[in-house]
Amino acid sequence: MAKIKYYYNTDTCNYERIRVSKTDVVLNLFGFFTLVLAIAIGILFTLSKFYDTPKLTQLKNEREAIVQHYQDLSQDLNTAEQHLSSLSERDDDIYRVYFEQKPIPQSVRRGGVGGTSRRADIYESNNSEKDLIIGTFQKIDQLHHEMLIQEKSYNLIDELAYDKAKMYASIPAIQPISIDDMTRLASMFGMRMHPLLQYERKHEGIDFTAPRGTPIHASGNGEVEAAFYSTTGGYLVVINHGYSYQSRYLHMSKFEVKKGQKVKRGDVIGYVGSTGLSRAPHLHYEVLKNGEPVNPVHYFNKNLTQEQYELIVELVAKQNDFD
Ligand SMILES: [Zn+2]
């Protein structure tokens, strides 16, 4: 039951009833709820200082997990970096040395990888894990750079290896007469009295004695530069091996190749004879480097066993002059 209130009116000297207007009621209620709300906000604010909401707790846990992932990623990148370093070391110390290339300086391998503009948002953010995130991306950029340098180096080594293999196949490195076919290694490279001309001059090749018709083999890959008859050299063949090497084969009974023909090491290019300035069937064989005759024996490394090599040395000791 609502209480009825009165007040004493000094003007009329009477007690008069207090009448409450609807506006007063509304204002009173509004004031009450405002107070309650203010107290509630105050309590919530105070509590939130000491306790997290479930949503905040979840976000914090997720954040922690993400940070952990970044740390793991960073560790993995360190391991990858170590693997790459060991590949680089092997490259510098073995492969590049083998192919006569200088090691790549560390300054070039490491390079100056700085921040990139595509990550500007992270650099400018206030993220408390900014350093970890930036550091991780920098490691990735670093790895990219080092892998690129390593890849370039391997490409070079690849080319050099291909070229070296091609060069080794081209250099005149086998005897033109099979060790089984030859009867003697006659005149050697160097100064000697010419057997027919009877004066001292340089013998610019070596002579293999072998029966007429014994096959003569190309000593390395190359192209036939000349194949013709000359009054002194008889039927002769010149092979250009590239890499500034040539080989010459003289006094053949006949040749089996023509100018411009490509030959492989071991191909039969002609047969032993005694044409031109010669007094018995033999092959006069020369190797030229940059157009200058060199000692062919120094290049025989492809098809000789130790025993065969000793046989060659023995044959050299018993040498005889043929042209
Ligand atoms: Zn000779």
C-alpha cells in the first residue's frame, strides 16, 4: 500500500497532501538505474583488472601458440641454414677447387639482406612479437639469397664439368697403334740424326713400327683437318681436337677419312704403310699444342697398364730411327 505523505503549509497553516507527479517518478527511476549502472561498470572494470574473460583467455592461448610456432619455425630455419652452410663449404673447398675456381667470398654468400618493403606493415606495427616475426622473415630472405648464390655456383660447376669431360675426350690421349699391334716404339721425340737426310734435326713426333696394314686409331675426338698425300709425309691425316690440340699421322698406306669428317677416339682413320720419306712400314705420330709439337708420350694415359708402360719404356731403350 502506497504511503500518503503530507507537509505543513505555513501560508495556509494546514497540512496538505504531497502529490507526486509522473515526471518525478520517471526522473527518480532514471536516477536510480543510472546509479546502478555506474556501480556495475565500476565493479566490472575493477574485476577485469584482475580476471580475464573467457574470450580473452582463448585469444591469449591462441597468441601463445602462434608465438611458439614462430619460434619453432625460426629453429627450423637455423637448421636449414646450417645444412646450406655445409653445402657451401663443400662447394668452396672441393668442387670449386677441382675446377680451378676461387671460393665465393662470405660477403657475397651472406649478402646484405635487409628488411623488405613488402613487410612494411610488420615493421610499422606495435605487435609485441614484432622482432620474432621480422627475424623469422629475415632468415627466410637470407636462405633465399644463399640458395640463389649456391645454385649459380652449381650451374657454373655443371658447365665446367661438362666442358672438362668434353676436353678429356678430345685430348689425344691414346696410342694411335694398339700396343698389341706394334712391334717396336722406334724413334722418340727430340733431337736426333735423321736416318735418311743424315743431319741432326728435331724429331717432332714418335715412330711406331708395325706391319703394313695395321689399323691406325684417332687418339682423341675431333675433326679431320687434312687428309692428303705429300712427298715427304706420304699419305697423312691431321686431326683438330679443339682446345688448341692437333694430332698428325704420317706415312700411311692409305687413309680412311676425309677432310671435315668428325672422328671419335679409337676410330680407324688409316693403315700403317711406308709412303713418303720412309724406309720401312711405321707410323710417324705427332701431337701439337698451339701449333707447337709436344712429346706425345706425355699424353698416353688412357689405355696403358703399368706393365704396358714398362714395355714402352723398354721399347724406347731399344729405339731405332725410321724417318
Ligand atoms: Zn718419325
